[in-house]
Amino acid sequence: VEATVQNDTLNIYGKKEPTTISELENLGEAELEAIVSSKNSNDARFVLGKLLLEGSSDKIKKNEKKGMNWLKEAVKNDHLPSLEYKTYYDIRFDKQP
């Protein structure tokens, strides 16, 4: 993935940086990882974790272990949507929150 930062804006393949969670959900795994590494984005961590856990994206293959790790990383950074989703996931699948 080719990603550059210009004027504090991330460009992926010449596209403007996604600014909403719904825009992030349309990206692939490598694109989301590029955003995490270049912008330290908890929204990208959340979306990546959620999509990996659910396996609901054509661009991202299901991997529950990786997905939970991305969510936990965002939770450590006090990202509320990640905490809410992880808690919901833990209750839904009877895991320890």
C-alpha cells in the first residue's frame, strides 16, 4: 500500500483520507493498517478489529484473534466505540470482558 502524508492529510493511492468510520469500513486490511501506522488512528484500529472479527467485508478475511488484538489496542487508548463493541462481543459470545 502506498500511503503518504501531506499537509497533515493521509493520501492512499491519491485518494483523500477517510474521515468517518463508514468511509473506513470500505477500505481493505492493508489500507487500514497504513492509516493506523501513519496517523495512529483508533478509528482505523476499531474498524479493522470489527471487520476481522465479523468477517463481513469482501476485502478483509475473518480472523478473530487479530481482530480482538486490534480492538484491545484501541481500548487501551480509551477509544469508546472499541470498548463498547468489545464488551458487546464478550457478552454475546460469553467471554470474560
